[in-house]
Amino acid sequence: MNIPHTPGPWTAAVYTGKYDQPLVTAYSGGHICRVTSQDDRVHEANARLIAAAPDLLVAAQKIIATWEGGDLAAAVRDLSVAVAKAGGL
């Protein structure tokens, strides 16, 4: 069974309130997940990585699709942007 994921873009932000933990949300406004950890830096980094998942998937699919004759340089640039988003750079 292939169930589609919530379309991106996703964002990670720390919302103050009951939990003060990062939430990953979709562009459509829905919550993807709440991220927890014993270390604030770790759960914020995890939230960024999760939020970058749709971009990383698209970039990886583009690399695969263009590997044999397309503009691989453009695909690698897109991947570089997605990886930077995941790493919070």
C-alpha cells in the first residue's frame, strides 16, 4: 500500500506554550509532528531535518531522474539547498 505523505513545504518552529517544543507544520497549516528530546539543540535539529524531508525527497528524485542525461548540475544544486535546510545552515 502506497499512502501519500502530506505535501511540502514543511517548516520547523518552536512554539511557546504548554510544551515549548518544536512543531513541524505543513504549508497547508496542519501539524506533522511535535519533536521531543532531553536537549533543546537536538530536538530543534531533528525538527529541521524532519521539515526538510519533502525537499530532500524531491531533490533525490530529481537526481535519479536526471542521472542518465539530464542537467545533473541543476539537480545537485537543488539537493545542496535541501541539505542546507536540513542542517539549518
